[in-house]
Amino acid sequence: MPLTTFVLLAVLGSAFLHALWNSLVKTGASRLGAMVILSVFEVPIGLAVALFRDAPPLGVLPWVAASGMAHFFYKFFLTYAYERGDLSRVYPIARGTAPLVVAIVGGLFLADRIEAQEYLGIAVLGAGILLMAQGVFASGENRRLIPFALGAAAATASYTLIDGQGARVAGDAVGYVAWIFVVDGLGFSVAMLLWKGGAVLPRQRRPWATGAVAAAASYGAYGISVWAMTLAPIALVAALRETSILFAVLIGWLVFGERMTRAKALAAAVIVAGVMITRL
């Protein structure tokens, strides 16, 4: 399953949408409230898409349930990481470790074939991501973000592997992601409301409007990625999707006023080099 130029461009578009919805969650006073609002809107979006798709076969339900659980932990860890660190620090750690895990697990247990230069590209990409994250130690930032960001990374690797296979079993990536949104959105929003109570939800209109946009961007980002995984190797798509780190760093710099250091610029260049190597 070669990676075509069309699929490459689609995955890069998905990467931008993913960075966009993460930046929207980062806005506002309450990261948890923003994530709950996003989850609430995921349910009607998922149902609206699912109504126009065939019902999934029963064999897909375990994949959907497992994915919903993995997405729950991803949101949980990511929310608390953002409470403790900048977008341009948390995002590289949370997203960057996952492709390396997916590549190793995929190479050992999946039927996907990854060429040598693609593994090299993934490795270079991972090196750039780790370089991007080193500022946690070098700049005296809050190190308590690290375990939460790594937890988000583990959850990312888990749902990437689950959904890459689950979408192939379903035979319909669009419908498959729609049902994930329903399960994930219900699970996270209900669990957080039971745990934190209704006070976690903002009363202003703006966070709700922002959450609706973030949920739509989230569906577009993940729907495209899972569709791409049905046409190209899962590990390669997972690695290319993490070019969203570049978009996140730019958004953090231009929108949130986060510092753009030489180390960040160098790490961005290494990440781009990793993407280019996968296309040789």
C-alpha cells in the first residue's frame, strides 16, 4: 500500500486541523471545561454522520469500544498536561512519542510493510520531536506536565493501532470514526460531569462556540487520518500526522505569544527533514 501524493496532502491537512482543535482547547480559563464541551459536540456530529452511513457490522463493535476507552485517556491526560505547560511543549511530547511506538508495534504485529527509508524518516521525525520537547528541562518549565504528556502519547499510540485496524475491519472509515465520536464523546463528557459536577461547564457563549468549531475540526482531522490508514501503512500515516507539531508550534508562537527559540526552530527543521525522507 504505497503512500500517494493525494493521501500525503490529505494527512498534512489533517495535521493542521488537529493542531487547530488542540489550540482551541488551550484557550479559555478551564482546559477541562473546554474538553468537555468538545466532547459534548462530538456526539451530535458523530450521529449526524452515522445516519448517512451503513450500520457497522457486529465485529466492529469491540474496536469501537476499545478506541473509545483509549480516546478517553488521551483527553484526560492531555487536559491535565495543558494545565501545566505550553502548547508548544506539551504537544510535541504528547504527539511525538506515539509514531515511534506505532512503528515498532506495527512492524512486529501488523501486516503493513514499511520500507527502510520510511523507518529512517520516522526515526528522524522522532528525534526532532524529542529535541522540540527538551525545553521542559532546559528552560526550567513545569516538569509535572511530563507524565501527563507521556500518558497522552501512550493513549495516542493505542488508539492509532486500534483504529487503523478497526477501520479496515469496518470497511468504512467515515462511519467508523462517526461511531467513535459518539462513544468517546458520551463517555468523556458524562464521566467528567459525574466527577466534577456541572460547575466544570462554562456559562459564557464563547467557549461553547469555540468547542463546536474544535469538535468539527477534530472530526475532520481524525476522519482523514483513519481513512488514510486504510490506504497506506498505519505507522507511516501516524508519523506524517505528527507534522501537526509544526502547526502547533506556529500557533503557540503567533497566537499565544510563546517563545520561539533556536532550539524550537532547529527541531522544526529536523521534523520537516523526517517527513521528506519518508517521501524519497
